[in-house]
Amino acid sequence: MPQTEGHPLVALDISYAQGFPNYAQMSDEVQLVIARAGTLESGGMLQDSKLTFNRDNARRLGKSFGTYLFNGPVDPVQAAEWYVSIIDYRPGDLTAIDVESPNAWNPDQVIAFHQRVKELIGVTPATYGSSSLLFQPQWKAVSDIGSPLWVANYGANDGTPGRDPGNGPWATRILWQYTSVARHAGFGGSVDTNLINYDALAAYLGTVHADTSATTNQADLERQIEVANSLLRRSKGMIILGTLTGAAYPYYLDFADGKRRVMTQLEYSIAVSGGISDGHGLVNVNQPDFDGIPKKDGSA
């Protein structure tokens, strides 16, 4: 897993309960902020009071962003339509359903939600829940439609990761919520914290995290180009091209063709640890047209 000064890169999932985090104090190890969009617990559809604050500040600082919806006694298709209407989805954002008691949805309800969301934004959301629930065999049906796993398994819940829980019946796990009591700069109290399965998350969101620990041969590079272009055609990819500038996308890379690609912090980390697509193919960090110099965009 990529690290920042010896610390693993993590995702935080937050809601109104965290109040107004001080995003300026948030450390670089926090790569992904996942805000609660709302809840269906009461039988209605209630937007989280801090959704807009968390979304705007995460994007302003170049953090990758996602949202989740807490399930409840509401029709899944109607819930999906409402969820998409409030999240201001952008390609590369994480979307998810939070499956928890007292009105936990069954797999059929989750599938109905996922399918409607995919019809609207082109992406099947992730599924969040405890390993005790989602590792039951009937949840394989949700994995089979392309939803990746976001599993909660705390172990001792002492703020540090315990034993890896595995994937259960799921084909892909993107996040492991390992504690509810971690402390992070910018927050006044404990925060749910997740380890990122970097390769799986990058592939799910539409980019390629290549292994650069060994020299990339031509066959591997051609395969990476093919995969990257396929992902971009299907989902437009995570990579933000140089038409976007400003504080929302503060990191950038320059290429020999004179073009600048600007991106979020997570996209940048993936780029420098593996490769970055310019929409026409994968430009690997070992290739001469990549300048290899970390930069932040000073144009804003």
C-alpha cells in the first residue's frame, strides 16, 4: 500500500457527527473523504446537514471524495434517484450504500438501488456493512453485479488495524473500515478510518495503478494502455485533463507534448506510483515523456 512518511494512506467516512472539520489541518495521509449524503432511517429521505460543507472542502483541498447513503424503510429505486440528485456526482467520486440495522436492506433491495444508480451515473455503487452481515453467502449476488465491498471489521477497535478480515463472498474489496476511534488532525474527536485497497479502488474508479517495482516491458505497457483506454471509454476515468484548473485540483503533471494534467491528491499519488492516462494511452513513469517532478498547480 502506498504510504506518506511511513503512514498508510487512509479514507475517512464522516457525517454531521463530526461537526465542521478543519480541512486545512488534515494530513496528506488522508486521501479520500467519504461524506454521509443522507439517511433513510426514519422512513423519509433526510440529507446530512454537513454534506455540502464536507463535499466543498474536500474538493477545494484536492482530496478525493465520495458519499454514502444510510439505508432504511424506503423504496430502493426512489432512494437511488434522490441520492443521485443531492450528491453532485463527478466521475471518480465514490458512491456507496450503508447497510445496517435496524432496517437493513436485503441483497435484492441493495441490487435494486445499485442498478438504478448505475442507470443514472454509469457506476455501480460500493456496498458498506459489517463482515458479520456481508460475509453471509447470499451477498455474493450483490458482488456479482459489480459492486465492490467496503467492509467494517474492528477487531479490538483500538485505533490500529487488526487481523485482515478478507473478502468473504465478494470478488473485490476496496475499503476496510478497521476502527471507529482513530484520531486525525482537523477533527475534535474519533473518526471512522479505512485502509484503502489501492489497486482495487483505482480500477473501480477508472484508472490503473501499475506496479513500478520492476522495469515495465513492452507487452505489459501495451496491456496497461489497452486497459486504461477501455476504462476511460467506459467511465471517463478519474484523471482530470488540463481543461480544469484551480484550487479544487491542486496537483498537476507536465508532459513533453506541452500539456498539463491537473488532478486531485489521490489521482496524483496513483499517477506517480504507477502511471497516468492522458486519454490516448498510459504514460508510464519510466517513459521519457514524463518529467517525474511532484508539483502543485500555482495558477489558482
